[in-house]
Amino acid sequence: MAREHGDDGGVDLGGRELERAAPNHMKTTPENQAATFRNQDQTWPHRTIKRRGAVRPLPPHDRPLADDAYTVGDTKVGLDDFMARRRTAGFLILKNGEIALERYGMGSRPESRWTSFSMAKSMTATLVGAALHDGAIGGLDDTCDLYLPQMRGSAYEGVTLRNLLRMASGVAWDEGANSDGGDIRRLGQAMVSRRPGAILDLLRTLPRATPQGGVFNYSSGESCLLGAVVAAATGRPMADYFGETVWGPAGAEADALWQLESEDGLELGGMGVSARLRDLGRFGLLVLEDGEAFNGRRSFPTGWRDLAGQPDTAATAFGRLMAGSPAGYGYHWWALPGAPYADGLHAGAFLALGAFGQRLYINPAEQVVVAIQSAWRQPSDPEAEAETVMLLRTLVRALRPSSS
């Protein structure tokens, strides 16, 4: 049963008052941040990801979670405290495909959509798996210019889809959002231009930094490039193909939205999917179950979950990505290490991550999926991130059988 948490400067979602989104979702105030994240379709062109077929039921778990406390230093903290301090709009935990906990805050309700930011990267990677399963993509060692001839002559010529999925293309890119010269700012300028083809034009200007496959370098541009590959390979808009091969088989209950580069243009492979919390959970279940949909249809190749969810090369191995982080990287999914980290509770687990606290956590060993929608006050917050990981450890452990 959904439980609604306190409103933060709330708004009426029942139609009596219209929320207004800020023009730039990266430059909002605390007062309009939630309204902006719920209504990106007011300010950006988008295409609908249509739900289709039967809705996957999410029955209640026979041992629903109480307000389990966890420790931060010498302090015991409860979930309500976490949601208030970390500006959480939605928190869903599924155990064995059943709802163990579902709560909302910041004016959100079960029918609210919320933008995903970079969680969309993991959705784009899943579409690569779907296109591979369908035969539209011949293999992950195909080069991107095989599908996008316009990339020939650029540093991306000869770069494989596998190395794009790993974020190991070797092409120079600066993701630093706070850097005046950062390529992420140039990507933002291309988006604001609303000019068809602006993002691929930007990527064609980038120089080569290292040989492909040797260095991990996080790049939102490369996720957009992968999205363009899927659209070219399938001859379909990404939103349409995602609805047919992933959203529908996952049993989504509502349409979602995918932000576009331009009016009626290409979906942004690196960001911009807006969806309901429960449907994010259903997508997580489809990935958890390795693409075997609840209605029997297979969405991506057998073994894709473990291939995409774990590092498969030295450049993306655990502890190699960035200083101080134990994480590894799969195919557009962040991977968590096993023991001794978190007592091994997260072994085999992986996540889709988005700015401002968006999370989709998948733990195959524990049969747990967690979806979190948030409005942190800044895109990245190491303290909030560490607290989220501690909370997940407490809740996953609480869902283990009492004999464990």
C-alpha cells in the first residue's frame, strides 16, 4: 500500500492547480525543483513511450518493511528522516516481485512522472541488448560508423559498440558540469539549440585521447551516440522501440516520456526519460529477470543482465573508475563490489544512477529492486550517496528470511 510522505512546498496534482516547470532543470530553486522534475514535458520536446499489453501486478510482500533505522555515525536514522532530509519524492522496494515498501514525498503520488536524468543511459544500453536480440544489431564488436556513416572521418570511426557501452571509446570528453570548457556544457548548448543533428555534429569535432578500450571516461555524449545507433539500426524512434521491446514486456501501467534533441527529433540516449515510480520498478524487474518478461516474451539475449551489469575489462574494474570509489562499470550500469564491501551484501548488484539522487538498484542474489526518485539540492552529493548505500544495506538485510 502506498504511503505518502510530507509535502515540501507542495502542489495540488489533482488538477486544481497547474505546476510550472523551470526552463532549465539544472538551474532550479528548491521551491520549484520538484515541479520541474515532474513536468519536463512543459519545457522540452518529447516522444511518448507507450505502455501496451497487460500490466504486471505488483502484489504486497508478505513481510512489508517497517521504518527500519540505520546508523550514521552514532545516530539512528529512520526512513522518514531520510526522505525529508534527502528530498525524496518516491521510494519503492520490490522483493521477489512484490512491494515491500512504497512511499512518496515532495508532492508526488503514484501517478506522478519524474525525470530520470542519467538513469536513461541504462535504458539506452538495454535497447542495445534488445536490438542485438532482434538481429537489428549484428554484434557488440560492430563499429558505430557501420550504423552511422556520418561518424566516418571522426575520432569515433572504428569505435565498437562494446567500448561505447563501457564508456571506453578513447575519444576526448570532459563531463565536468561546472567547468566553463566542459563538453557537457557544449552538449547542453546543442540541446538548447533544438537543431536536428546538433549532438552528432558536436561529437564529430572531438579528438582522440587514448586507444579505445583502455581508459574509462564517463560521457553523456556517447550515450546519445549509442541511442542514435539504435535508431539507425532499427529504423525506429527510440521511444517507439523501447515501448515495444522493453516498456510493454515489463508490464508498465502508464506511458512514459523521452526527451528529444529537437522537435520530432532524436531521443537523448543519455538522459530525459520521465516515468512513474512503479514502472521504474517494473523495468528493474525485467532486467533482474534477465529479459524474460512476465508474459513470456524475451526482450534481450539470455545472459545480458550479467554481461551488462558487471565489469568485463580492466578499464572498468572495481576500484578503477575514480579515486576513492569501489564501484565498477558494466554496460552503462554502475556495479557494486562483493566482500568485504558492505559485508558482501551488494555482491552482483548494479545500479542506474541519475543526477539529483535518481537510483534504480538491482540485486539478483537477493531478488531485490529499489527505485528512488529525489530532488537533491545539487546534482552530486557524496554524503547523500553514502547515506543511501547504508540505507539500502539495512533494508536489503531486513528483507532476508529470518533464518538467514
